[in-house]
Amino acid sequence: MRASTSLLTLSLCLGLTACGDDDTDTTTDAAVPTDAATDMGPACEPTGMIPTSRGEHGAVLDAERNRILVYGGNLAFPIECRPMTDITDEIWAFDLACQTWTQLTATGGPGLRARHGMVTSADGASAYLFGGRVTAGGGNYTNFADVWQLDFATLTWTEIATTGTGPDPRSHAAVAHDAARNRLVIFGGNTSTSGLSIVGTDDTWALDLTSGAWTRIAEASAPPPRYAHAFAHHGDRFFVFGGSPDFDGPFGNDAWSLDLTTDTWTQVAFGGPDAPIGRFGSGLFATDTQLIMVAGHDSAALGNVNDIWTVDLATSTWTEVVRGDELNNSDVGFCMFPADFTTPDTEAPERRHYFGTVQGAGAGYVVMGKTDCGNANDVWRIDLASPSWELFGQASTSGEACNRSGATACTELCF
């Protein structure tokens, strides 16, 4: 068990409706190389660098350099259930061999950004970023619909010039790089600029990376409107799961697939008693045979969750693989959560949503994220052939509930 960090005296709201906007998740499949320079593996030197915990960031895999890159995000966490905003433009690298963090400096770039979509290019040489938002003050935000490319070798940002009518500015859109057709594909997101409302969308767009022209596609078969949906891209299929059209729901537990060869959406998994509870801000990974869905914020009393579910793509069957924390004490007042609120699964990460996801070499990674007790700065690995949680790197115990450490003198959930 890990020691829990003492936090400021605060209690955090678990219910989305009561909180307002409390400020994917992105997956791409690529090989993660090993360092074969010596039989002993890479030489790892501690850097002493610890990234500030965060959520709402983008995460991508730089496989050639065996690292995960994290860009932007929100460093703040709610105080007395009031959402706070501290958006950053930092870039951090997590070395997958050494499990250490290093802050990087890039040239140019989109600037401060949160809730943007990011994906590694199919050739593994760069990443694409779409949209996102920054605070405009007074509880309002400025949304973006710009597209940027980050070169991994030079850490140089280049804005991609676009033409024609494109998607409205938005946050929390799903993004895929369709290399066979040399385009980015964008689905859904939140077009509201108010922190007190959500306007989920159901539009699907393709950006031709040769001409820079936007085209709206797959209109007739699109899933219902949503934002904060999880997404994954594998082969010629672009998958999305869950999300919500607004604060009041319904929170989705449906999974959909866009066939990139025909630009047609098909529902691949339905809800029902054998499906996970509806949620937003979860993560999704994809293989030839199944989807792996992890964590998020559900629509029931528990709020943030840390479970793992799979969908068999041949049968559309849901299977719960890891249950995670269980609700233990539902005697919850406004901003007052008891120390024994959950029975924690100490083999799983702290319950969370709005984390980053990357996928490569048969593994998925969950990076940082927003928890009941703030934000996290850890990294967890999931073997996609036999899904379970594995702690892969931890900068601190920030964002963890008190009882996760085994402490017996916890006075409330977070301290």
C-alpha cells in the first residue's frame, strides 16, 4: 500500500449535477521499443522532476523514444465543490523504461489548453491536436477548432491551415488519424462556452491533411450527441464509448464504431443489466477482438470509478474484469464524504476521470487524471490481453483518498 499525501482541508463534490463544470483520452496503437544498447537495459538516472498533478490533458505515445508525452491540462482542483481552473501549456515526458518524468520545451504551439483531443500519427513521428479550451474569466471559456502537429524529433509545433466550413470550436472531442486516407477524423464534443452548461454534439468531421479541407461525414448514422466520451482507433475502425449530452445526462454506456472505409457508424455494444453503469471521462483501448474500457465518472453514488470492462467485438458482450472500489458508506452530505466512503481496491488506482490514455505493444496506459481528492500524477499499465491494473510510475501520492494508504485515523475521505 502507498502512503497518502495530506491535502488542504477540503471535500470534493462527486455529483456532476451539483458541481457544475468541474473541469480522452486518447488512444493510438504503436510499438513501444526496448533499449537494447546493453544487456542491462537503459541507464536510468533520477531526474528529481515531479510534474504537478493534473487532469483534462492530452497524452500521446512517442514510441521511438519509448516515452509518453503529456501536453496541457488543468492543474487546479475543486475547493468546497467549487470548480477551479489553472490551465497550463507544459509538456512532460514519462520515460517508459526508467519510469521517470522530465519537463520538455517545445517551439511554438497552441499555448494554454485543456480538454483538447490528441493522437499520435500513424507513422509514430508526430502528434496531432484538435480543439480544447482556455478560461475566459467569469466562469466562461474560449473554445478552439484549430489543428496542430507536434514533431517528436524536434519538439516543434506547426499549425495546420484549414479551409472551408469546419467543426464549431469545442472541447472534449474524439480524434483519430486515418492514415490510409491521410485525414484526421473528429467526433462529438462540447461547444458550450459556459462552465455551467454543456452542449454535446453528434457531428463527425474529416480534415484532409493534404489539402487542409474540412468535410462533414457520417451524418445519417452518427451516435447520439455527447462530450467527454472515450475513444480508440484500431485499423479501419474508430471507436467511442460513453459520454453525456449535458450535465443531466443520460450518461452513456454504449459503444460505437465508425468504419473508416465507408464512413458509417454502427453500435457495437449496448447498455442493459450486464453492461457497465453509464459514465463520462473514461478511457478506451482497442484490439482485433475486444474493447477495454477503464474508469471514469459514473452516474451513481460512487462517482469516480476504477473498474475495468471488456467488450467482445464478435458478440457485443460486456464482461466486468476488475470491480475496483466499492461504495461502503452512502451517508454523504454536501461536500462532506466520510473516511469510509469506499472500500478501496488497493491493487487499482485511485478512482478518476479526465485522464490521458495511450496504447502500444499490447498495453494501455492511464496517465494522471482528476480524482475525488484533487488530481493524480501517476501512470498505470494495463495488459490488453489479460486486463488488470499495474502501477507503472508514481511521482507522488497526490489525489489519493486517505484510506487507500491503510491509515486508520482518517477523519474524512481525503485526509
